[in-house]
Amino acid sequence: TGPMRSECLGNLLRITLSAEYFEDKYLSFSVIDQSGIAWELDEAMASQCGYTVTYSNWSNIEFRASALSCHSHLEKDMFTVTVQIRASHTPDMKNAATHLQSASCHYGPWSPRELVCESNYMEVSVRREVPQAVKDFIQDEPEDWILASPEAKAGETSIWQIVFHQPEEKKALLVSDAWTAGYGLNTTDTRVLLRIPYAAVQIQLVKAQGITFSAVRSSTFYKQRWMILVVDTAVACPVDGVDYANKTIIWTVPKYIQPLSAGATSFKDVLVEAGVDLHKLSAKEMSSRKYVLLNDLNAITMKIPIGAEGGYYKTSVSSGQHGAKYTINLFLEHQWEDDKWGLTKHTIIKEIETPFEEAELAITNNSNLSARLINVTLGTFLPDVELVNLTVEGATVAVPEAVQHGYQTYKIRYANGSKAYVIQVPFDAPSIKKEYLRADMRSYTLNVTLAFITHPTRDTFTVPVITVSTVEDAVLPSARGFCDERNLQLIIARGNVDQNWLPFISGWHLTPEAAQQYNYSLRDNGTHLAVSVPFLSSHVNYEDIHTSGIKASLHLTLKDGVTLADRRDFSISCRFSPSELIQCLPNGTVVITAVKLVGTADLDTSLLVLRDRQCKPSLVTAKTATFKFNVNTCGTSRKFSSTTMTYENDVLYFRPGNDTPVYQLKFVCSYAIKQTVDVRYESKKNLPPSMKPGFGSLSLSLKLFKEKSYSDPYQELEYPVVKYLREALYFEVELLQPKDVRLELNLNDCWATNSQSRDSFPQWPILINGCENSEDSYRTVFHEVEYSPRVKFPQHLKRFEVRMFTFVRGTTLLQE
């Protein structure tokens, strides 16, 4: 049949354009007159000249022309219309393809009066007879007889003027003025025609049996030889009259309405017929489709089940929601006789569209687990819907470019014309969210928003598609642990689910910066995470203490990086020698470290004491307390044997108001009374020790601490530090490298400046030749550095305290 097909339907010609052929093209319609001139149609010209362009079932385009349209060629009982259609892929119509279609149709026989209600205009044509001439008519202007409409027929008969009857006045328009106002006027040898767009100014809205009609009452004057003749050219078309009940369309058209029956007193129905798409249906055909046609005394009613044969569903969008409307193009032909006109034929073309109804779309996950391919089907859609783009992780891409992001799209067409879309994307595409669930289960989440467009309305809507596929492919991290003399160590082999899991020890997030602060070791090469924590540290748990050793454990938890939910727990437990807790120095000094055991949550390590409760710890952490004292103090007892001298004491914890200790750690230091040591030596004159200047690489650090305990240094993000005048500043200088026990750090000079440059002026000495500045109002105070878990070589550190001051000149404060 080609891209176009023609059809004669009474006094109308219909040309249907194939939706497949003209899909996604911009169209331009022109009508060719008898001289070969192409008149391009716009909405105004179409309604004035008797043409209608509309969309029918799923984007098919219909062009309809009246037998009395402006450019039709009438010859005997035939009318011919030639249409030119231009189709282009761009709105500027460049490189447009041109298609010509010419068709001829029989028309007639004409009724004395014929009324047509098209979708964009009303048309009345009446038989021209010879009534009496208008008396006392004087022609004022000869040019009024000149035809103003180029489409008016040349000859002895032509329309001269039209008078509109309105409630407040009568308004007369010459042909030229009427044509300019958008009215269509024409005459043939036997008929006078008036065509009125629905937007015309002279249209009145009238009610008949509660139903609104667009109506125009007019008289058309035309000349015949040297007479002025007049005919009644009233026309009325129903605007509403459609109701919906019980899934049924109810269309009611009142009969014999006043604008069409003025002056008549008796009426008789001659014919009532109805159909779909301008095709009349027999009573049997209507019954098979469950249509009902009722012809009562005052009205004609059609009842159509929603979804019945003859109509079709089309996609509709309301507030961004996808839905559908049922559309059916009905027509009704009513012929009656009255005592004024004789026979009147009233043809009403009515496209009825049901209200919007939301349509659910099914999202089906058919993922292929073995091929590791997410496969999702979305549908079903009507044929007038097209997928145009996808939005993935906030980026919108057109369908052709989606493949570059791993997304393949396919269209499935079904026998009834509907369709579905298939989205395929690999499990391992970057936009697929992977999440560990449990055991060896992982979920793969597809989150994509699909955007669609409807034809021909070009409405848009989106559908979010979120599907989750569960796959048994999770590889969990595993760990092995071991201990050396002083450290607990865990080495975790990464799996495929823990890329964003975070390590926590004892509920504390172990970051590289935090590990460095506590002298822990943390290494991560992408495949393995290695953690090493000293035996004596704040994040180690101490479970029990026996003479056989101290049982210490390190618990590491991997938590989800987003929700912080626990994902995997690892732990290592080892026994360490009790000697790690005590040092019995030859000079009688004892350094003892007491640990807080699991199960003593309320124990405050700062309140631990020795037998002499005045002896308190010199260094306290959350889980340890370190005492340093001489064996002859703090209530230490002494025992002798033949070979040894033994010192004993206890670390104790008392709850307030209770003299019975709830914690007791006994420790013993033994010294040999007699000990023979063989020493080999040579008698040689030893030179006095001397220092020789040399060159080497030293690594030093200068830190500012918050308190006198020197346990909490200021971090980089806390600078600049704000202090008040005379407030204490606690400095620590440490020799970091080399870690040689034979070296001792001594400070020579230290000074303050008013800027970040150490060579700027003014300057104020804080230390001079290793001593405090005697001219200082608040002299620098040195603090002794003692051994602790953090400080292995006390001789490598120097600590001093300075009171806050500022630079002034006279009474003026100096600023940088």
C-alpha cells in the first residue's frame, strides 16, 4: 500500500500516512489548486478551508478534506483533492522528501441542508433556491461585487455578505472581511457554504438538555444576476455530552436543538446511523462489539465499553506519571425532516478520550548469574513510546552512547503491537553497587533511570529501575596471627568484599595517623593488611596474670565503611613473660607496670597504689599504671636467704570507703648476695675519654604538648595554638635517629621570634648554652624524662616548660 493510502467516506476524503514510514520525521502539508499552486496549510487555513490533520491509531497521521474544501476540483458528481507532503529529519525542513497524493471521490446526492461537525471546524451547506429579493436594496460600492476570496467560484453567482445574529446585535461582514476573520465561504451552482472555526468570535455557547453546543446563527446573502438572495446558514455542534460510568463511555447528542430548528414546528426522524473512524456499522457489528445505539424522542445516545474494538489505548503522561487513555473516533449521522427545511443531514465526528489512568509497569529481573550479566525487562509499553536516554550515577546518556558505560538496550515487540525494553549490564560494571550480605553472599544493585518520550505528543516520563541480584561469590578476608617478644601481630588477606571496610581495634578506628601516634605498625598493600601492636598498649586486652605469663589479646574488627556495621572479627592471644612488667635495676630502683584485666571495667588505673598508699603511679594510661620507686620505700618488704635478698610489694586497688583491695598484683625483685664474676682485663694506661668533631645524619623532632604529663601532643590540624599570657607551654625535643643507646641529646641554644622565620628579629633567648635565661621574668623549667612504654631511651629526649609571652616595643604590641 506504500506510505499513503486514500479512502472516500461520503463527502470526505481521507489520506492516511503510515506511522512506520513517517516516524521521527517533521511534516509539512500543502494542497495543490487547479492552477498547480501549492498552498501550505497551517491550523488557521485548515479550519477555514475544510481540512483536518490528526493522529489516529498509534501515530498514524490522517489528512481529511471536505468535498467543498477550498482547493477541491468539482466536476459533475466527483471532487478531486491533490495533497503534497514534505518529510524531513530536521525542523527547518532541509533535504525534505516530497510526496504527492491525488484522489477523486463521488459525492452527493446532497440534502437540502447538510451540517458537518469536524474536529477543527463546523460546516453548513444549503441548497440554493430563488427566494424573494430583498426590497429597497441599494448597491453602494461597485467593488463589493468583486470576489474577495480567491477560492470563490467565478461566475454569475457569488456570496456578497454574511450577517451574524447575536443576542445583542446583528453584525454584517463583507466577503473580504469574513475571509480575513477566518470564515470559509463558497458557492457552487446549487449550494451555498459557510465554514466556521471553533475559535471564531461569533460563536455562541448554548445549552440543550444540559449539553453545550457551539452555535452560530447567520444569514448569507448572495447575488444572482442583479438580485440579492438570502439563505439561513445556522450551524451547531456539540462540545461535550460525554460521560463515563461502569467502564463505559456514554455519548449523548440532543435532537432538534433550537439554533437548527428555528421556525420549524414538526420533526420526523429519517435515519440514525453511527460508526467508528467514519465507517458506518450495522446493528449486528455494533452488537458484536457490545456497542449500544439508543434513539429516544429527544436524544441519541451511544454507549461504548472502554477498551472495546474500534478504539485503541495511547500512552498518556500526567504529572510525570506514565499511564494510558482509551481513544475512539466515533461519528454519528442523523437525518430528519421538518416543515421548514425538508431533509437535514447532521454528521458529527467525535474523538473521545477517556480520563488518564495510571498504568503499572513490570520490572522483571532475568539476570544470568553464570554469565555474570544483569538482565532486566521493563514493560509493557504501547507502540507510541520510545526509550531516549538513561541516567546512571547522575550522568544522563543517550541510548546509543549507553553502551560505552556497559549498558546494552534491546526492544521486544509483541504481536499486538506493544513492546518491552531489555537492559543488560555486566555485574562488574563500575555503576553496579556491590554489597556484602552474609556468609558467601553478595548483592549487585542496578540503579538506573530510564527516560521515555511519547509520539506524537512528545511528552516525557521517567521510570527508575532498581533491581538486586544475589550471588554466592563473596570471598571474605582471612587472617593469621602471631606474637614476638613484645608485639601482637595480625596479617589479614583481603577478599573481594572488603575494599571499603575499615579496621577498628577495641572500637577505635585504626588510621595510619592514629597508628603512628601510638607507635603501632599498620601496612596495607592492597592484598594484605598487617597490624602490629606492642604488648603494653592502650588497645590490648589483658585476660589473666599468672607466674607462667600474662595472657594478652588483640581484637580487630572490620566495619562497613558506610554503615559502620561489624563485618568480620579477628583476634590473636598470646602469653608474655611477666618480666615484661618489671625491671629490677642494680641501683635498687624498681619499675613495675600494672595492667587492667578484662572484667574490671570500673577500675581506674590512676587510683592504683603500692602498699604505701602515698606511692602513686608515675605514668597512667587507660589500661596500665607504671610505678618507679626505690626498694627501700613504698612499704617494700625485704627477705634474706643464704644467697639472695628478696624485695616484695603489691600494686593495690581500693574502692572508695573500703579497705579491702579488689585488685592485688604481687611482685618480687631478687638480688644475689654473693656473686663471683670473672673479668679478663689488661693493665693499660687508659686515655681520658674525648670527643672528636664529625659529621652524621640526625633526625630530630620538636613537639608541643597539652599537659605536663607529656602524653597528648598537639596535632597538625590544631595549629595555630591559642594561649594566654603566662600560660605554660610544654615542649619536647626528641632524637629520632639514630637509636643508639650511647648517644645523649643536649640542648644548646633555643630562642623565640615574632615570625615563622628563625632568623628574623626581634628574638628572645629561652635557653642559653643549655641553661635557662637568667634575664627571663619566668625562667624556663626543665622536666625529667623517665622510662615508659613510649620512651625507650630517656637520654634521647629533653623536656622543658616556658611561660607564654609576647613581643612589645615600649607599650606597643608587635605583630607579625
